[in-house]
Amino acid sequence: MKEDINQSLSIDFVLFAFPRTGSNWLCTLLNSVPDIVMHYELLHERRPFFSAKIKENPVVNTTSSERDEAPFAFLEKIKMASPERKVGFKLFPGQNSGVQKEILERPDIKKIILYRENILANFASKLFASKTGKYFSSSSRTQESVPNEELPEFDRHQFESWEIFYQQWYTEISTSALREGNTCFVVYESISFLPAFQSVVRFLDGPVVTKMPATKHKKTGRSDVSERFSNPEDVRMYLSDRDLLRWRFD
């Protein structure tokens, strides 16, 4: 039986983002704010990923199949686990289009759209994470210690296909979100900038933040994005041809 989506849905906000845009980092920062509960990928295909703030609540035992049978009821339980706080989660492309559509059409649910302007850096990070299985690092080990032969190869056609997909998704999400208002845009490059973080917290009606929270997140990519590939000269030539040399450094 199809779930009734007209039931109550009191989740406060949703973070829309592509993978490898700093979403885990932003989630961790928001979770450091006392009045905010920022969940991770609640609609991940494998299982929900919850904020540690509700680790004692029975809802964390929800399986992916139970969640998928009634995703709106599941999200309501998530909110009820922290009724006095602002509660949100992050949503990636392809994660339950029905939930995505409903949230975008709800003016009472706040939307944060996190965008990484350097699409090449996003692409390089995606390839490296896929190749190594390393999606997050809290250690000091970076790509600097990875031999060049273990780095992914840059393919211009593969990158351009990714770029089109990336831009189209953000255009669609932004257009839908802005139609209903209550939307905040955040760029990856500004996440660690205190005024930018303060504006996000204010948007969520959170408390005053006076300093950046400490996190264990570490950037693992080389600052020269072309060096994140096994064929850096090809990358630099490509960027020059497209007048995109600003994407060489991250």
C-alpha cells in the first residue's frame, strides 16, 4: 500500500548536495551546534546514517527496508526523536525521488543547497574515493603519500559527462527550491569561513555562534588538482583549452 504523503512531516530542514562537496564536513559542523541535530544520509541505499545525538533512541535501529516501506513516517520519527531541536538530514541525487519532490514543494521545510564550484576537484575526489574506498579521513594521511600509479586517470569525455550531470542536478534542485523560497546556498569553498557558517546557523534559527567548531575532518586531496590524476599534464592542457585554469587549485 502506498504511504499517505499528506500526513504530518515536521522535519525542519534538508541539505541538498552532491557527494564529495564537503557535506559530511558541514553536517559535522552543524551537529556541534547544541540546538541542531544534523543527520547524515538517512535515505542511503544501504542503511540510514544518523547523528550521534540520538544514538540512544530506538529509531536508530530502523532497517533500510522498514524505512523504505514508509519513508515519511520514518522522517517523522526522526523529528520526534529531538522535538525541541532543529532537525535535518542530507539528501544526495538518486535518494528517494518521492521524498525529494515532496520536500522541495514544502515551503515550511528549509533547504540548504551545498555547491562546489570547482567541479574538477569534485570529480577527482569522486574518482579517488571510488578507487580507494576512502570516503572520509580524520588522519593526517593525504593523497601526497599515494604513488602516482595509484591515482585515477583523467578522461575528458568522462569528466564532461559528469559535469553535465552535476550542473543539471543543481539547476533542477535550485529552481524547484527557489520557487517555494526558504532556501540558503552554501559553497564548499566557504564552509570554514566563520561568517558563512554563522549565516547558515542563523538561517536555521540556531543560537549565536562565535567561533568555528573543531572537527576531525581533514582534506586529503593535493592542492594542485591536476596532481590528483595520473596524467596531470593532460589535465593542465585541458583546463587551459577551456579557460578553466582557476580549477587547477583547490
